[in-house]
Amino acid sequence: MSQCQAILQHLESGETLTPLQAFNLYGTLALHSRIAELRKRGHLIDCDLIAVLNGKHVGCYSLIKVPYG
């Protein structure tokens, strides 16, 4: 399974994903690039900035679910 597939599956499960989590779970140092690839394929992915313990902010990605109908 590719990193993009694994990340998409993670997001489709309703979970969010930060760069540190992506590194620990999927071995990617470039989550932003994988997200860009998924967006290019048509997936709607949101990014919220969250504060971490050292006061810096990181992106926290989530899949935007579009209602059917």
C-alpha cells in the first residue's frame, strides 16, 4: 500500500493526521506533499493549525465529508 493510500484510508476512517503522526504511522516526512497529491486526485482535505507543546503550530489534516443528495 502506498503512503497516499494509507493516509487516505486513515482520513476516511474519520481520524485527523498531523505530520508527526504521519511519520510515526506511515514513515513519511512530507505529509503536505502526500496531501497535495490526494487533493489533486479530487479529495477534499481540510487543514487546521493546532498548537503543540513547544508553542509552535502544525497542520492537522482531516477529510471533508460531502453529504449525498
